[in-house]
Amino acid sequence: MQPRNMSMSGVVDLAAVKAAGEAKAKAEQARAEAARHGGPAAVPPSALVIDVDEAGFERDVLQRSAEVPVVLDFWAEWCEPCKQLGPLLERLAVEYDGRFLLAKIDVDANQMLMQQFGIQGIPAVFAVVAGQALPLFQGAVPEAQIRETLDQLIQVGEERFGLTGLAVDRDADGSEVAARPAAGPYDALLEAAMSALDAGDLAGAVQAYKNVLADDPAHPEAKLGLAQAELLSRVQGLDPQTVRKNAADNPADVAAQIAAADLDLVGGHVQDAFGRLVETVRRTFGDDRDAARLRLLELFEVIGPEDPRVIAGRQALARVLF
């Protein structure tokens, strides 16, 4: 199955799902009770990845989702893409240090859950946050995109439901995550990227930044540089007047709105770009919604995560998605 992004807007109708408000209240009550007893008990890193079946779904997923976002990995032994995605998700669960819990569900042994979630192919990844089940993505997708999705999921869990995650005792079972290899040195590659930008060689700059990220996917300077170089590549050769007229004349044309948002950002109209795409996400569904959402996440990278406009944009996006 080809990787396909899925909208995060859907809610699975499960009989056992609790109302979000009730889940938030229970989470707050549980945290208060734990605080009275000296704080929540820490779990070992190995407890951040669990196997779940139909019998334990309410206890292990629905109830736990009042404490921490629970990511569901639907897999099967015969599924080759699952063998690539599964270990990646397990590594990220430990790396994220309790900010989400990974629940692995073998679809061959849990056909009822597979039917309840409407799964047509695997691997399929969902999340349950405060009792609400949300599709994340299907198929083997790039690690960078998975991280973006997880970051957004965690932010929504914190801001809307007060989910602070699990306390982790990294020494409890001797399974401390290996430290990320020292980054770099990447001075030569970063300098090559800057030289390419100065020379107008946008393709060369993009490749230079990608070379850094292939070795260190979280490198902040390379992530920012790549986002900026790709944005400049997209708008190169566009006629601003034509793009803006197309967007104004065709408000339902997602591609036209995305192109106009790119031009907005290049022109310094950051909030206009973010607002245009948030509104596009709000009134679209399926692949159109995913296209607008992913472009908005790319534009967030161009500005940088600490910028107040990005923070406000992420909050606006979360409101229309959830």
C-alpha cells in the first residue's frame, strides 16, 4: 500500500469512548490524587510500548488516554511496511520520554478493533486523546513527518485536555535510550547551502540541507534552511498577480490557496499566510485537508517554532482539527 496521509479530524464512534470533558476532569482528579501521594509513579522506558488486545482496550487505551495521548499502531506479522514503521514508532515512544504511549495492535488477533476503526490497510496509525480516537496516517511515512504529527498531537493533548504525559524512570530497567550521535561537523555542508542560495542555485541549496538532515534529522539550522529554500523554489517563476487572482476567484481550490500562502509568506505577510491555510483546513476534508495542513506545517518551519505567530498558528490549527 502506498503511504497516504489521513485527516486528523475524524472521530471513531466507539461505545466505550468517554466524553472529552469527563476525561479531562478524570485526568485532573488523577493528577491531584497522585500529587497528594507524592506525585505520579514513574514507569520504566519499556512500559512506554505495550501490546493491546480487545479485552484490554478500554483499560489500556481509553482509560490511559485520560493521562497521556495513546498512539495505536495497527500491524501484522506478514506486513513488510509494518516491520519498518513499528521499530521507528517504538524508538520515538522512548525518545519522547513519556509524552505519548504506544499501543501495538495485531490486526490478525483483533479483527473487531480493526473493523471498529474502519481500517482498510496496514500499517495504520491512530491516536486516542481523552477518549477521542483520531486517524494520524496510513502506510510507511517519513520520520520527519511522523515527528511533526506527534508534536502536534502532544500539543493538543496538553492545551485542550491538560495531558502532561507519564513520568519515566530511565534507570528502572536498564533500557536507557542510546544518546543521539554527535551532530556534525556540518560546517562545510551548511556553507555550501548558503553559497548555493547566494548564487541562486535553489536546487543545490535544498540538496545540501537534505544531506545534513539525512544524518541528523533534528538539526535546527538545516531544517530551517531547507524549509526556506524549498519555499523560494516553489515561488520562483510564479506571477504574483495571477496567483492572487486565482486564489480570490477560486476559494475552494486548495492548490490556489496554497500557492497564495507561499507568496504571502515570501512577501512578509506571515499571519495572512497562516490564516489562509488554517481557513482552508477548516473547510476541507480528506486529501485536500492534508495538503493544506502539511503546507502550513512547512511554513511554520520557515518562521521557526519559537515565533509567537507560529505558536498562535499552531493553536488555530489545533482548534480546527480537533
